[in-house]
Amino acid sequence: MNYGYYNGEYAPLDELKAPVLDRAMYFGDGIYDVTTYVCGRYFAMDSHYERFVNSCKMINIDPVWSKEELVSIFDELVRLTKPEGDALIYFQASRGTALRDHKYNEEIKPNLFAYAKPLKRVDMSGYVKMITEPDIRFEMCNVKTLNLLPNVMAAQKASKAGCYEAALHRGETVTEGSHSSILIISGGKVIIPPLTKYILPSVTRKYVLKICEELGLPHELRTFTVDEMKNADEVIVGSASAMFRRVSEIDGKPVGGRAEALFYTLAEAYKDKYENE
């Protein structure tokens, strides 16, 4: 059974109570993060906590919870949920509880919600399909906000097309996926988009960059176009829950499959960090 937490209370997720006046309900006024529980530890918890705190601060929510407090909550959720293997941990901070008003009292106390659920690890050797979609999100994509309506619409369109993900683009420039980061391998190099206000500071992206630096793999920080992505040697989508996977088709046409050795070097190194760091 999946368990949740809200402001000090633990309960089965479908029984957990939260006030309807939580500003997350009518404004999406908050941020979230996701980590995984692997081999008895939380993967990249320092990085996830840092992003959680930074997202809170960028929208003026006071991140009153220490990393140790969050880990203690996650530990109890894992204990209650009793996953046989890995688990996914979702956690969000909303600005607080108040009557609906666009303005807010700056002394408002933030709310914390979290839950755990069993996670089946994906096979990184498998392929997924993708479509392309214009990126119509607002200009704060670097904040891990609860405001995900454009992402939801793009992800649903991809699902209806029998695809795993939608690659978002502004003009010809690829930004990221509706629920993942996107990297390519081209000309023997791993191409990693630079962080901008249109790209979330993905932990998976951060670790791919770290692996490239540690192993001396050729890599480049730069943007790439839709056309370049479709003609790349490999296209990779990555996220906290799914690690990363190769793309075999974009908009109904075959892509990638031409840099298998470099992909598997990345995949094995990432798996090692995922299980041991």
C-alpha cells in the first residue's frame, strides 16, 4: 500500500487529508521534486534537496525543512509502504493555506506533502518513441513548479500517439521533454543543453555531465535543433524515475542507433552511480 504524508500526518495515500484551501489547489502555488530509494539510500539526495530549496526560494517560499527532516519523513514512508525493491519518493511544498487571493501574506506557513510508491526499474537497453511539440510553457521552466498544464497536454498527446515522450521546442531549438531531459550523441560527442530559464536543472542531466567529466568522454554544452536531434547518432531521454533510455523514433520516423558503445558506457556508469552513490 502506498503511504503519504501531509504536515505531520501519515496515512494510506487514498485516505490522506489536505485542506481545500491549500494554495496548491487553486493556484498550483508551490514546487515539487522527485527522488528514488535505491539499495537502502536516496539517490543524489544532496542534489534533489538543493534543487528543492532553490525552487522554493525562486518563488519566495521559505524552505523550512532541513535535508535531515525530509529524509526522516521519507524513511517513515518507505517503512510504511514496504517496497520489495526500489521506491519513488514525491515531495512538494506549497505556499500555505489561505482563502483564495492572488496576493498572499508573506508570513504564511508553507505546507509539505510527500508520498512513496514502489518503483520498477526500467531497462535502459530498451527503446522508446517520441513526438515533437512546440514549447508553450511560461518563462520559469527552471523552477520545478506545480504548474504543469502544458507538460500534461504534451505528455497526453504523446501517449495517444503511442509514444513515451514529447520533445518540446521553442522555434527550432529543443528545450526538454514534457517529463524528462533530452540529450543527444552526435559526431562522437554527448551534447548536453546548457541550463537556461527554459530548462529545468535535471539531476539526471547533472549526473550525465559528471560522468562525461570523470570518464573523459567527449561532450559539449550547447543547444541543438529539432533537425539535429532527428539526425543524431543517439537521442536520450532521462528522468529521476526512469534513469535514461534511447529513442528509436521521432514523429513516426526512425532515429538513432548509431552510437551504441558510447550510450552503453554512459548507461553502465549511470547505473553504478544510481546503485552506489
